[in-house]
Amino acid sequence: MPKVSSVCVPYASYLRVYEPLAAFPEPERSHWARYAERDDHPSYQDELRRSLGDLLPTPPIPVPVHESADAFVARPDGVVCICPWRTRLRGWQALGEVGDELPAPVLDAVLPPVVRRQAAADYERWRERNPDARPWIRTCTWQVPVNWFVLVDDVERRFVPADEVEPGVPAMLRYRTPMVEARRRVARALKTLRDAIEEGPLIDGLVDVGRWLEEFHPRSLVELDYGGLVHTLSDELLDADHSAADIAEGIEALRNGDGDGAGAAYARFVERWRSVRYRQFAN
């Protein structure tokens, strides 16, 4: 594993899907099989560092010129599973959303309009040749979306404090679950929510992530990773963070007609994440 520098990377969380080698067509399958045998796989911070480096030139490079040949590798029960970075595709998709995150003057200073227009045109031409392409990784800054926690269970949680990781590497908090379990939880949660509340962002978000999961092999592995968000919370707060349990408790309360119990569970979740969201607007 490459050594990680002390430079803090953007505060982002990740939802990843690792597919078994059988899900990939040749020659990509052989490429990933050889890749998995290496012992120098880069980390998520390496990926982010490369992306940040592309923004330094003038004009900046908002989307890599070539698609990444890197991936994350997992071996659940000894089965090699691959999560391709697909940095170029994700860069195009993020560029289409950045206008909602930054004020226009800031956006124009960071990514001039001519650069964004060229990238958008490149993406349209690429999409015509690759209409079914989808990313294996979703990213969210300054939070973990509620609907992501629906996919996992508290018993699948793994927390490693910073002092138990190699020097220079931050704490880690992640969940991993089989795809079949993630899909089952989405279906059950959607039924409960639609019976209990009106259609809205919560249900829409869960429908969206559920449709995304359906794109992958049924024997895939789903991973929710706090990523750079661990830099915003102490090890003590991370150790006490059982957000997936709060969301599961809230949904179960709704299923049993206990509105007060659902409200209490959701309030705990909101309070836990409020301080993280506020830091987005701090100087």
C-alpha cells in the first residue's frame, strides 16, 4: 500500500460496488485479474490527489484525458472483486453537478466557462459511443446520504482508530455488505416509507440508489466508506457513530406505526451530522 501524505484531501464519503471478475467482459477481465495480483494498489487518497493535481495547470484539466486503469480490490470469502475507478466518467458527471455547489463567480474562477463547455461537449460525444456506461463509485461531500445507510447494517460496521493504522494514515470507518442484502434492504425500506410518508427527496434518493444497484452483478459487494470525512470527526465521535443503526431503527419504527420512535431515531442522526455539515461553510 502506498504511503499517504499528511495533506488532507476533500471531505467526501463513498459508496462503491465491487463486482466479481466474471462480471467483466474480455479483455477487461484479464486486465483486472492481473491487476488484482499486484501488491501496490493505490488508495482513495491517491485517486483524489491525482484529481486535485489536474486542477493546478492553467487552464485546469477538469476531466482526465484518458480513463483510469486503476481500481479498488476486495476479496470477500476469497473471491476477487473489482471496483474500477472510472475517474474520467465520474469527473464528467461531477462537472455537471458542480454548478449547484458553488456560486457562479467562484465556479468561473476555478473552472472557466470555456473549459466547462469543452468538457460537456466531450462527454456528449463519449456518451453516444457508450450509452450504458455507469460508475462503480458514488461520492458525496460533507455528509453520508441517509439512503446510503439503508443499504447496510450496524453489524457490518468496521471502525479502525488512527492509532491502530500505520503512521500517517487516518482512521477508517466503513460498512461492507453483499449486494443481495443491500437490494433487499432497499426494497423493504421503500415499502415502509411509501406506506408511512409522502413521496419526497428521501424516497426519491432511495429509488435512485436502488436502480443503480440493479446495474451490477448480483454477487457484488457494496461498500459505504466514510473516506475523508474521518478528518472532520475525532476518533471518539467516530467510535460512537452508529448512523446505520439509527436509520434502521427509524424505519422499523415506521413499519410498526411508531411515529415518535421514528422521529427520535432520525433526530439523533441529524444531530450527529449537523456539525459536519456546518464545517462546509466555515472559513
